[in-house]
Amino acid sequence: MGLATMIFGLAVFFGAHTLTTMRTQRAALIARVGDGPYKAAYSVVSLIGIVLIAYGFSQYRAAGMIEVWDPPRWLRHVNNLLLWPAFICIAAAYIPGDIKRVLKHPMLVGIKLWAFGHLLANGDLGSMILFGSFLAWAVYDRISLKRRSDPGAPDFGMGGRDCDTLAVVVGTLLYLAIGFWFHPYVVGVPAFVR
């Protein structure tokens, strides 16, 4: 039941996000309903998807995870190493500087690192579906961006090295907050293991 709920949540979440890659259909929908209602509906549908994903995954874990393979313990350390630059990339998407200039789409790079790291560290079916879906979607979205005529994201302007320093600081703080607080207390799994 939990796995089915999570998969439905993934379909809802990525369905909304995939619509953004379909620029002609998205533009037609905005022309029909208006920009404000479109953004509101997009946010609500995305939030419903996230809630279903989180609820479904927690139910799946509570019912007993389906182990596919047993990753070596050292892959957890690899995951932790990948997550630090992942959070810096995500911060750089909103604090654009040279990191964004080089990576072009640092949010997608961050999602790929986050998902790939979690795939390495988790060998159960639910995790493979969850993180594999995010990785596949980020790859798809990056490919779709190459075919779009518009930038695909709001333009926050472009800064320099000061913005990169701030992105590193913010990304590092996010990494530590999620690792030391969110992951153990909300997810229920310690992030930093020996």
C-alpha cells in the first residue's frame, strides 16, 4: 500500500514538473487559465505529490522495506561526500554566480548528485524507485532544456565570486542542518554514520 501511494505521488509530482518542459502545452494552459491560477495549481499539485511521496515512503518503511541488495557500508560515506556539493549546487541555483555560469543548471546537477548518492547507499526497492525517479527526471529535464528556446527558469541575474562564496556557505549550512537534524529526526535515519 505504501509503495503504491509513493509511486502515485511520484506520478503526480513529476506529471506537474513534466508539464513545464512541454512549453507549447504549458503556454496554452496559461493562456486559458491565467498565469496566477496556473502557478497556484502547479504549487498545490506539486505539494500534494510531495505529501503522497513522503507518506507512501514512510508507510513502506514501516511495513518492512523490500531489500534488493545490501550496499557496502562505505557507500554511505560516498553518499555523504556527494551531498555536500549537491546542496551547494542547489544553493547556487538561487544565488547565481560563476558556479551557475559553469554548470548552467546547478539545481539539476544538485538533484542528480543527491539522487545518485542515495541510490548508492540504499539497496531497497522503495529507495530505488524514489531516487531513481528523481535521477531519471533530472536527466530528462536537462535534455529538454537543450531543446527549449527559453531559459526554463526564472532569471535571478548573475553575480560573481561573492555569490559563489555565499552559495557555498548556504549550501554547507543546508547540508549540515539536513544531515544533523532533518535526516535523523524527521526521516528517522542518521545521515552521518561511522
